Amino acid sequence: TDVTTLQTDVTNIETDMGDWFEVGSAGQPILVNSWVVFDLTRTVFYRKFNDHIQLRGGVKSGSSVSAQIMTLPVGFRPNSNRFAATATNTSTGSLLLLTTGELNFNSGGDLSFSSLDVQFPI
């Protein structure tokens, strides 16, 4: 009863939080322009949570710091271009998520490591 209620509440919370989708898995977006996952034990994921798109993971080795990283699918795109601060190997940077779903570094991207642990309002 009390335990059952608690289990139901936890299940409802997890459902409301949205599923994580792994970038590069079947049917999901891929990293482009030579960007690769920084650490194979922690790949890149995305999800929709309330009115936000959340990203998780890190990338490295892009063809340039300004090169597009990936494109999020319809349903995971903001209604206006959005910026988010992020950490890199040597400093901080800014990610830009366009209404087209294209994800780029606006500034400060680092080819040796750049974090994608950010969220954008939809």
C-alpha cells in the first residue's frame, strides 16, 4: 500500500522525465564533421524534459571548433535559436542550438574535449 503508492509515484516521475536517446544508435542522430564521443563509457544522449532539451556527454576531434556537431530530430528543436554555456578542456564555451536542430559551438569549443552536459529551453 504505502510501498505500492511510492513505487507508482516513482514510475510516474520517471515517465514524466522523458526517455534518453543515444546519439549514433539505430534511428538516432549521428555526430558529424569528425566529432566523436569523448569517452566510450559515457556516450552522447539527449531527451526532452518538461519544456527543455537536455544533452549529456562529451565530444572531441571535430574538423574545426565551429563545425556542426549533430542535428536533433523534429520534436527536439527549439522555437528560436538557443545558447547554453558549457565546459571545455581549456576554458568555457557556448553551444548554439538552431531551430533546424543543428548543434554547434558558438564560442570556445575545444577539439580535445568539449562537454555537452547542457539544457536548452524549447
